[in-house]
Amino acid sequence: MKDVYEDLRARLDDFASGYPGTESGVEIRILKTLFTREEAVLFLNLTPLLESPPDVAARLNRDPAETAELLERMARKGLLFRLRSGDAATYAVVAFVPGIYDFQVNRMDRAFARDVNDYTEQGFGRTIQAHATPIMRTIPIDRDLVLEWPIAPYDDAMKIIADQEVIALALCICRTKSGLLDESCGKPLETCLMFGAQAHFYVDNQMARFIDKEEAKRVIRQSDEAGLVLQPFNSQKMGVMCSCCGDCCEMLGSLKRQPVPAASVKSNYFASVDAIACTGCDICIDRCQMEAITALDHGVAIDLDRCIGCGLCVTTCSAAALRLEKKADPDQYQPPKSGAETYMLLARERNKRL
């Protein structure tokens, strides 16, 4: 008979982002760190559809009070997503990434960080990039970086922030992990923006603090100054916008390791250089997370196979020699309207159910 943790691994692997097995079994060790057996059993009997404790108890023939207590405990541990409405709460299962792992940002220790690193290297890192629809996409910080207007609202970071009703600021899970392993790149930690229900969940679990729109705009400007790439979730209506580095962040790091990052990233722009205006200061070379820019005798060259259109090179070009250009219309990408649509696409590509 299979162990409950192997059943749990298989269930998490059914999610769009996957949770593959490894020869070492590190993925099971991670689950045993996170879940008690009782929690694992309940997780296996829940769905991605939000349910109230009374409904869960009735469906599973469990004691209502014990069920409510267990669901809330699991949400507090970041094993379930919780949505509050007044005094009532509903709960749903989530993927390992994005989801359970991200919710460990204020609970993770060095041993857990090491296990996640090992798991990423042994298979999980390949799984999350092994489909045509990415989990995250890349956008520039400001529409002013783009030569041609208009730009779509979902490509305009400042517009995305302006349209939010609730915003929270959280630590970057990736750089937090690297710091625990003494491998930090030294870039800012408090950089991840959460929106809407995701923001409420993070604050309720003491993983973030509410901020206003002006502070959110300052945060992404500071992230740009630090050389971080804006990576919102790959949907038009999103719950999170990360600021990523190629050293610590697995999503961007795995993209960086690809021979042609531009073919995988869902960005609608690419950088161009005015060779006459370029002074050859080479600041852009150091800022490019994809190593897409190289020095010439006079100026720089941009490898469009590696450029992901983030605009980091543009914001610090004092000579105004660098700009972002729109890709041709056939190459323009329109993200799914909602996170649910994104997950459906991912699941279909992996022949999995949600």
C-alpha cells in the first residue's frame, strides 16, 4: 500500500506546475517537513474549489469543530489558501509552486531551504519550465521605456498598481531561501507585491504588510534601481508581481540557463540600441540579468535571442541610447484573463487535472 506522503506527492504532481518524484526522495522529505499525516490525509480530500468547514465536514463525515480547527491550522501553516468574508472562511488546496512553497516565507529554516534547493536541481526546476505557457511573464517598469504607444494595461506596471484596491508587500521567497544558505545576491528582500485576496491572505498569515499605491510604485522603482526584473503572474488579472534576479529566483534563473530565453519568455518587447548615441559606459552589460548585452569597440550589441524585454538596460542609460521596441503584431502575447485560465492551460499542456 502506498504511503500517504507518496499519495500527496502524486496529488501535487496533478497540479499545473507539477511535483515530480526523484531518486533521492527529497520531495517526500519536504512534504514530511510541511505536513503531519492528518494534514496530508485532509489535503488529499480537498479540491482547488473553496469550501467552508461545515461543507468539508459534511462531505467527509467529520466532526465540524475538529475540521474547522484543522483547516485553519493548515492555512496558518501555508498548506491551504484561505479566503475570509466577514467572520466566515473558506479553504482550498494549492500547488507547491506557486502556493505552498511561497507561503513558507516566514517559516522556512536552513534545512528546508537546502531541501528545496536540492529538489530544484534534481527535477522540479525543469518541470516548472517544461511547458509552453509560463507561470510568470516579464514586463517593463514604465510605459515611458517603450518607443511605441499605446501599450496594453497588462504590460504597464504602474497601471497594474493603479488599478488595485488592496496591495501588500512581502519578502521575496527566493532571496530569503538564498540568504538562509549564505548564497544571497545582496539585492533587496521586501519586493513582492500581492494584490486582492492574495494580499489579504499574506497579511492575515503575517507574511506581508498592507501598503498604498504610492509605496508600491516606490518599491518597483527601487527594485529597478537594484537591477531586478518585474515578473507578474501570467494573467491579465493577477494576484502577485515579483521582482526577480537571475541568481536567486528559480523562474528567472531557469530562463537564464536556457540557450534562447527570448523564445520562452512571454514578453512583448525587446531592447534596441542607437549605436551613434551609445557612449560605451557598459552599465547596461552589468544590469542585464540574461547576459544579452556585450561590449563592442564602440558601443554595445544586444543578443535578441537572449533579450527578454524587461527594460533594465533602458532605465540607467544616461545617453538615452537604449529603448524598448514592441515585437511585431504576430509575436504579441496576450495573457490569459485570469489565473484560473492560466492554470487550465498549464494543466492541459501536462495532461493533468487541476
